[in-house]
Amino acid sequence: MFQPSKKIVYEKSKLSGTTTWQSPSNIALIKYWGKRDLQIPINPSLSFTLSKCNTQTTISYKPSSDGFKYEFYFEDQPKPEFKKKLDIFFQRIISYLPFLNQISIKINSTNTFPHSSGIASSASAFSALSLCLTDIEKSILCSSDFLKKSSFISRLGSGSACRSVYGPASIWGKSSLVKESKDDYAVPFDLPNFFKNYNDTILIVDEKSKSVSSTVGHDLVKNHQFKNSRVKQANKNLDKLIKSILNKDIGEFIKVVENEALTLHAMMLSSNPSFILLKPNTINIINKIWSFRNKNNTTLCFTLDAGANIHLLYHQTDFETVQNFIKDELLIFCSNGKYIDDKIGYGGIKK
Ligand code: DP6
């Protein structure tokens, strides 16, 4: 849908300014794992958008007579370790945002979630950056389709980032079940009110950055022996999940969400070469959740990212019970007793 645009020379007066956007992380319930071509997912994914784990990014821009230039700062400090990823991102997007050839930009980002919490920040980081860039385009060109384009640009930085621009939930990847769904960008998925009152408490099992990056993990899916079955399963699970959400069938919702989380890690375990991101305490927590659910009628279930941390999903009416369970039985498995209470949120915000 979005095509590379031709070069246009813009008035210099329009080419300077500042914009700031805040954008959240998201947690996938149907997992994006495996891609083809340029950041095209092999199966559709569905995520809940979070509200407290955010990146806030400011871009100041001014005219440049010798092409596009950028400087990147994280909490006011230069970060040369992000240069490679950012260079690739800007190479990918420049033909879709050609005004960039006429400006130089200074980017400054901060995260609201703690450093070294093992929380992946690429979704919030690339969505906040893309919202700023698309906002600059809007102020120069008065372009439309702002959120779709921001999601499209975010995807070229990190796949999961394209789902963060909207709330309370998003779907990315073509599915016959969702008419407007696309591979190029995510679309919003409205939740019934019951699910808008869901919490996500993130138990920090491991604070270190993971041993194998998602990008390497996605790559190993290309020749994975279970790739075709995984694509079929993800599509089936999406169908079951959407039905369970619309019918408020909590039992089915829990089954699908946990099956997706464990399948993601089963794909890692059965890759060639194999790798393991789960830690013994991840398994300890899962077993505790299962025995807690056997004794209590609760909405509590878990999901996992590409890492050892556990996301606990539960309805607001279970807040007190689940918080007591966390404190009494789960904190001993968390690194330095750390966890983050987050909940469903509504996507990027202009500051
Ligand atoms: C397990 O979006 O981090 O979190 O596109 O290579 O940047 P890149 O990968 P990334 O992969 C996220 C994988 C996941 C599942 C998900 O968020 O759907």
C-alpha cells in the first residue's frame, strides 16, 4: 500500500521543528515467530498493548544541504551500539519518507521501564521513533493514514513494533478472519470491555539480555522442520483466540494463550541449532500457576516473550488474589524479587 515516493524539494521553512511521542511495549498472545522478505511475518499475530512500559522519543530536525544525517542519544548519552540497527532501519525507510534526504535529525529517547529488566524495548523504541518520523512527514505534507503509515515504518525497524501504535489490541499479518488485516502493517483490534480490564504483571526472572536475539531466532524458522505446522497452528490459534475473546470464554482463552507461549519456546528448542531461553525459575513459576489454577477459579494465565520472564495476564477483579499469590509464592523465583505491574493501554501518544 505504501510505495516509495519520488524526490520533491520542500520549502526550507517547513524543514525544522521538534516532535515528541511516547509509545508502549506490547505482549503478543498469538506469536510472531518467523519472517520472510523484508519483515513480512509467516503468520498473523495478535497482541495486547501495554500502558506503563513506554519509550519517549524526541526528534529535533533542521534542513541539511548534504543529505540525511542522524544522531542518536539514549537518556542524553550517545549510544554507538545502536548504530548498526538504526543504519539498517533508515536505509529501509528513506524511500518511504523521502523528505528525510533534506534534513538532519537529533533523536533522544528514554524508557519508563527499568534498565536491565530483561524487557525487550524494540517494540516501544521503534514505534516511538516511527511515530515521530511520520509526524514530521505529516507536518510537511499533510499526509493521511497517519497510524497505518507509522505502523508500516515501525515494522521496518522491528516487526513487533508495528503493533504498538494502537490499543487496546492489534493484529499484524494477513488473516482471512480479519478482513482489514495486512502483512505490511498492523491494524487495531477492539476488545470487549471485559478484556480492556486486564492486567499484565511481568515477573523478572532474568535481568540479563538474552543469549540469542529474536532476529537470529526468526532466521532459524526459515529451515525449521516444524515451520509449516507452526503456520497452520498459529492461524488456528488466532481463530480460537478471537472467538474466546468475543464469547468471553476464559477457559479457552487461557488454553490458547499458554499453548502459544509454550509453542514459541518449543520452536526454539527444536531449531537447528537449538537454543533455550527458559530458565529453571520460569518452569517453577509455570508449575505454581498451574497448581494455583487447580485450586482457584481465576482468570490468571501466563505468556512468554523470547526470554525467561513471565507475563501474568488476569482480569482486574482478580487483582488482589493474584497480587497475594505473587507475593506469597512467586517472588522467590524473581531476580532480586523484581516485577512490573502493567495493564492494557491505548498506543502511541503525542507529548
Ligand atoms: C517472541 O519484533 O523483536 O516477541 O522483527 O526481528 O525485530 P524483529 O523481531 P521482534 O520479535 C518478537 C518476537 C516475539 C513474539 C511477538 O512479539 O509476536
